[in-house]
Amino acid sequence: MTRTKNDKALKRRARQVAALPVRVGAAGPEVLLVTSRDTGRWIAPKGWQQRGVTGADMAAREAYEEAGVRGAVAAEPLATYQYAKRLKGERLRACEVDVHLLQVEEELADWPERQQRQRRWFTPDAAASATGEPGLVEVLRSLGGVGDARAHGPHGASAVTGLD
């Protein structure tokens, strides 16, 4: 069997961090998804883990840059999932994504990637149906109720998620 560059890339997992922005709406919990820049698929805001930056801080940054929201971020990931990211030139890269719950406190009218993405609030079930990432679908379907995600403080104080 001949190994391709894609085969090798899928064996080495790159680390990404996602924010799962949540709020409690009139009908119950809601999650905010954004469109990907390349295909327009509904996804959670996420990006590559950077050395020296906590997962919670990365999740907060991605939520601000991609979705224009700020809020309290859980210090520990709610879940982790894996997927194959399609890169330029049809290459694939195996990724492991840590998902941090973000309790939305502020939704901005303007944000860095506003011209490149759409954002939309969904119920967890509707979000699971809208996204094409199987691992994210599992995370969304597991949401029973959305509680308080107390933010990590400036010195890394712990955070609590309130999922039932």
C-alpha cells in the first residue's frame, strides 16, 4: 500500500480550540454558530492552539474574532472531538478540538471577521442538524441545559460549567 501525504498528515493530530457560545433564550438554551470562510458550513468558532496561551483564552479570542461575542469562558474543555480539516490543495489534516463553553454576555455589532462570516443562534438540536462536523454534532446533542460558565480570571482562576 502506498502512503500519501494525506495519510501521514492524518496520523499527526493538530490541536485546535473552539468556543461554544451559549445563552438562555425564551425557549431554552441556544448556541451560536458561524459559517466557515471557505465553504459556508455552520461551525463553532475555532482556531489553532498557540503555545503559551490557555485553551480558555484561545476560545475567547476565537469567539470574539469569528463571532463577535464576549463572555465568561470555562477554564476546562466541555468536550474534545476529532475531525479532518481540509487545507488548500485538497490536503487533509487531522485535528483534535477542545471545546470550551462560553456564556455570552455581549454580542457586538462589529467584529474582526464580520465581512467574512455569518452568525446565527440555534437550539442545540438545530445546531447539530446544521453543522457537518460529526464530533461537534455529538457535543451539541449532549447539551441538556446551559448554566453558568464562570470566567477564568486574569490569573487563571478556575471556571465552572453548568451543564446538566
